[in-house]
Amino acid sequence: DIQMTQSPSSLSASVGDRVTITCRASQSISNYLTWYQQKPGKAPKLLIYAASTLQSGVPSRFSGSGSGTDFTFTISSLQPEDFATYYCQQSYGTPVTFGQGTRLEI
Amino acid sequence: QLQLQESGPGLVKPSETLSLSCTVSGGSISGSPHYWGWIRQPPGKGLEWIGSMYYTGNTYYSPSLKSRVTMSLDTSKSQFSLKVNSVAAADTAVYYCARASGSNWLVFEYWGHGTPVTVSS
């Protein structure tokens, strides 16, 4: 199985901050990297796929980059509604695997 | 707008079978090239992929669950289903159904709200 390691596991930030989360795969996954946002009690929401492609309707302050084994997810200017947990997921092949999550707190 | 809704018992006894359904509305369950998946999340923990199936019936299961899991599709009811045999406390989780499409067959674009399942006697 491909192991996905996110860092940090938690992050404190303020409205307006720029924040970056990293995700590392245990082997090359090309650009088959997906990012989700999950708020408490809610289902995950697809934000970015193919490492850098913004899902329709997702604000442009969210961005992603990387290929191979190292990926980054950035929020350029935090908004109050962005405080949530973020997961990376490799879509390179089965079994699908997720990172452990990054909890973004105020 | 596509909507997915999970349903099933919220409490299952150890060693019994967990059975869940996901009802799809606002779109066809048998349309190509859609893939239907199940993902679960134990309380306070991260996401775990259970499996995915193509509308033709091809299935892809997590190796860690493969021996206990069956997924199926009922196009007449616009539902797909999950069965997990011989459940234990470790199977307690919120279970989500989801849809992926085409070449992004492992990118889950649409999700249900999730249904909590507790395994306890």
C-alpha cells in the first residue's frame, strides 16, 4: 500500500494568514493527489484533484502543487470558514489511501 | 444536482453482518463512466477507503477488508449497497458513500452525509 504522510497534524493560524500543508507519498504517484476539506459532522468536500486542479466552485485562495512524492496545499488568505480538517489522498491506484489529516485551528 | 443518501441500522451486534444502502438521486446510477465507493471514518480518526465498484459490477476492495466485504448495485432502485461480515468493535465508524467518474475513478466528487454505525452487544 502507498502510505500518505501529512504534516503538520495540526496548525494554528489567524484569519488572513497564508498556510501550507504538505503531503508525502511513500512512492511516486505522479500527480494523482487529491485534497479534501472536512468540517465537524460533515462529509469531506473535494477541493483539488490531479495535485493542482481546482474543483469547480472552490475559491481560488486554495491551491495545490507537486508531483512524484511531495505535494503542498496552500490557502493564500485564511477565511473564517476555512477552519477545518484537510486530508490528502492518493488516487494513483488501489487501495486508496489517505493522509492522517491536518486540523487547522484558529 | 446529484445527491447520495446512506441508510441502514445504526447498531450492529459483534459477529453479525453490517448492511448499508446508498440511494442515488439527481443522476443515473448506471451511467458511464461512474464509480461508486464506500469510505468510513472511525470516531475521532481519519478516512479509510473500503472499496469501489463500476456500474457494470466490477469491484475493487481494500485488501484489509476484502475477505469480509461485498458491494453490489441495484439499478432498479437506484441504490448501491455494502455488506461487511463478522463485524467487531473496530468496524464502528461513520460510513460514507461517494461517487467518482471516468479517468478520475478514485477521486470522490460527490459524498453522502454519512451514517454512523456502532458495533456493540
